[in-house]
Amino acid sequence: NAGVTQTPKFQVLKTGQSMTLQCAQDMNHEYMSWYRQDPGMGLRLIHYSVGAGITDQGEVPNGYNVSRSTTEDFPLRLLSAAPSQTSVYFCASSLPGRVRETQYFGPGTRLLVL
Amino acid sequence: AQKITQTQPGMFVQEKEAVTLDCTYDTSDPSYGLFWYKQPSSGEMIFLIYQGSYDQQNATEGRYSLNFQKARKSANLVISASQLGDSAMYFCAMRETSGTYKYIFGTGTRLKVLA
């Protein structure tokens, strides 16, 4: 199993550009989520999904879109990048409600918006 | 609303000693899960331990244990016999299980183990 994979690992964008951060998992997990991590802020939930075709907003959804057409993939789209979106982005997946619930994280994507 | 509070921005501990990292939470949901994660300087997020709100016993995973005090709404992480490799950021997190399934994280505690 590859676990949770994220691409790219690092990206530089100019203000106003759009891009998609890819996330995939091969564990057949129902739950997937996107977080951003800024210094001193911990991880903040952007969007999450409890299954294919179902998505919902997290704490900081503005400027981001998601879709979940398959169980495996959960891409995050930046519509018009802004310097405030410079951050480290983590994708995660899990099977909620299990006895020993574990959320697995991808390695992260470092995004710099100039 | 859900809330996780970690009041210790940084902690020091001597190698081989035990250390407790504090975490308090707030939720109105009677069913929830509590988690601790480790983030070393390399940046990856590593799951350490999970405690369900209805679990009768405190969770343990090797040198990690979770001191769960439900009435106080606290879920402190205890690391026994600290090692130099334990130096990292530690995050407490919570997920309500009968509502929105959202995870929320605290701001973290940076632990430094001294030789």
C-alpha cells in the first residue's frame, strides 16, 4: 500500500494563478480531508468528504474547491491564488468510527504564492 | 462548538524522564474521539494514540499513554522514558462522531528532549 500520496511536493505560484493539489489513497477509506498548516496555527480544516460524491466545508474553505468523484481521489483546487494561501497543505484519510480510529496523512505540499 | 486547547507552546524534558503534554477540549457531543500526533522537523504527521469518549480505560501505545479525564475534558499525553528522537511538535486533535465528522487540531506543543 502506498498510503496517502500528494503531488506536487512543492509549488510556486503567482498571484491569480489556479492549480490543483492532488491527493490519493489506496486504503479504501471513506473519509478524506484537506488541511493547511501555518506557523503557530496548528492544522486547520479546509474541506472534507465522508464518501464519494459528498463534500463539506471545514474551518477555512474560502478560495478552495474540492470534489470527490471516486473513493481514492480528493483533489483540492485553488481558484485564484493569493499570498495568504502560502502554506503547507496536508491531505489525510481515515475510517471513522472504527475501534482504533487512525487518520493517515500524506507527506504535504509546500505552496508559495508570490 | 468544538475546541481544542494546548496551553504549552514549548516544553523541555531530560532524556529518560517522563513528560506530560496538556490538552483540553470542549464539545457538546457525547460521542467523540481524541487523538495525538507527532510532527518531527521533517514535517510528516505521525499518529500516536487514540481515545474514544466511551472507552473505560486510558489508551496506551508503547511509551505513549493518554490520561483521559472526561469530567475535566482533558486528554493529556504522557511520554515515558523520553528519547532524543521524541523532540518534535505534538498536536492534540478531536473528532465528533455523531455530527459533522470534522477533525479539529490544537496549536501544538514543541517538545525538546535534552541529553
